[in-house]
Amino acid sequence: MMELVNSVFNTFFGHGLSGPWFLHELSNNNGTPDRFGLYCGLAAVAVGQVFTLSWFYLRREVFGCSRLIQKKPYKNYNFWEGVRTHLFQPEGFVLLGAYLTLTWRYNLMPQSYYSLEGPINWFQVLAQLAVVDFFQTLMHFLEHHLTPMMYKYSHKPHHKWTNPRLFDAFNGSLADTVCMILIPLYITANFVHCNVWTYMAFGTIYANYLTIIHSEYTNPWDPYVRYLGVGTASDHHVHHAKFKYNFGHLFTWWDRLLGTYVSPLTIESFNNDV
């Protein structure tokens, strides 16, 4: 990836990312981090969403996928209405984009995150995904069980979707996003120190997989990744339908340790091919 970015910069600006210009820009005179890394990170998540929504469009609108997870009747909806709802909710990408911008611009991340040197470290990406899912599972569990008041004003708005569609992924409340996404993200950043390319890879996978697990349809890879303990849309539908199980998102590991994992294959109100 670095070779591709370096080639683009050489072509359009006459220099790469390893020369004096790059070193100068990385250390601005006013002490604020350079915006290049921030813009690349936001663009990476956006490009990931383009691929995710394009995949969903092809399955739903072009190929007419009928592999619904739940048996209950599903209200049809307009795809583009779903896209607008998904992308422009204040508690969704708007709040997440604000978090990324503020933590970057005000130097609130560990210093390694401001380094554009080196390739993506995939071991660190996996570590970040595991850590963020652990703390997100913990926060999710606490939102349900700590106090009725906390649940009412944080996570309950998201649970009006007992049979969610893909576009309901970030449809909830500001408090829910802060508790279950932003706090785990910041803790993870301080647990796993990596360069900006690794952070971008993690953020892109994280944001887009949170979207995918809210899909109303099963995905072709679900039966295979389930063997690795990777969470699927069917696993997450169990939580929306039953409330008391499957608090994890990316993995089923933490629910299995907590004793709160229930397989979608055992839910009578789900279709057989989940």
C-alpha cells in the first residue's frame, strides 16, 4: 500500500513520502499533527462503505437475495432511503468522524499513530479487533444490566429493531455510540500502539463489519467464519430478537467465556439456513 501511495505522490507532486517534504509535514511548526493521515483514515472508511453498500445493493436489488435470517414478515423499504438514513444519522458516522478528527488534531492518540512509516501490521490489526470487541462486549453487557435508567437512555433506542436491517447498524442514541463504540475505541488505541496504516486497516474493517452484522440476509461466508469464532449477522440477530444473549459483535469468543452465547441455529423463529 505504501508503494502505491508513494507512486501517486511522486506522479502528482514530484516527491514521495520518504523525502524531506514528508518529514517536514509530519512535524508541523505549530505542533499539530499533519492532516494527511487523518484524511487517509476517513477516506479508507468511506471507501470500505462504498464496497459494503455496493455488495448489499447487488445482493438485494440485482440478484434478489431471499435468504432472510428471521422468519417474521419483513417490511420492504427503498434502498436509497436506507442509505440516507445510514450515512447521515448524528449518532453514526457523524459522531465517529468527529471523534477521529478531534483525537487526531488534538494529539490525543499515542505517538505511534502519527507515524506514516512502515507497512500494515496485520497481527496488530487482529489484536485491535480482539481488544475493541472485548471492551465493546463489556460495555454492551453493562448497558443492559447496570441500571434500568442507563439502558433506557443509551442502548434501548437501538433495540426497537428486533429484526434489524443493514441500515440500522448505527441507528440508536448518542449515549450508546459513546459508551459502546467511542470508549472501546479509545481504550484500544492505548492498548495497541501501531502506525497510521495499521490503524486505518483496523478502522475500515471495524466500521464496515459493524454494518454487515446488522444485515437482514445471511452472507455466503457465514458458515465458514463461524468456525473461527467470527460473529455473523445471524449471531447478532439473536441479540436483537432475544436481548439476553450474544453481546459481542466481531467475535463470539467473549460471549462463550461469559456463557451468553446462543447459536442462531437453535432459534425457532430463524430460518434453517442461517
